[in-house]
Amino acid sequence: QVRLAESGGGLVQPGGSLRLSCAASGNIFSAYDMGWYRQAPGKQRELVAIVTSGGSTNYADSVQGRFTISRDNAKKTVYLQMNSLKPEDTAVYYCRVVRWVVPLFDYWGQGTLVTVSE
């Protein structure tokens, strides 16, 4: 059984920074993508950033240039460095680990709340 443990959320003022971490535990096959999604109140869950098994990254336009995703394969951990935070970044942030080829798998974390407010 694979579990994802997220940490690093909290309350921050506009313009501030936070770093989210997500560590995977359990047996997990290699060659998987790791990503961060978020869901604001009343809105659908959306992709924030993803890093592939090969190290390629992709970001939502709204966070491009402010957020940086990275991964440590030895630790099975993905990070999201969030700078210049805005109130509209307020959401529950979810970690995802997904493998798109056989053997397929798709795991989600429980979410961590990020609140950007004065």
C-alpha cells in the first residue's frame, strides 16, 4: 500500500513563501510522475505543477515564474516551492503520484491547506 504524506501548508501573508513536501511510502514501481494540484472553495481541482520521471516540468500559467516543483527520487519525495504568494493561491493542495503505463497506478495525498491572507 502506497501512502503520500504532505506537509508544509499554513497561513502566510501575500508576497510570502511556503514550501510543500510530499513523501511517498510503501512499495512503488519506478518511472512515475509526481505533481501538485489544488482546489479552492467552490472550484474544481486544478493542476498546479508536475514533474515527470524524466525530470521535465509543467506549470499552470497562474503560477509560472512563482512556483518551482522538484523531486528527490531517493527519498520518493516531491516539493513545491511557492514564492510571491497571492490570496488567489489559497486552496487545499494535493500531492499526486501517477504512472501512465503498465503497471498503472494513481495515488493522492490527503491535502494540505494553504491560506494567503493578511
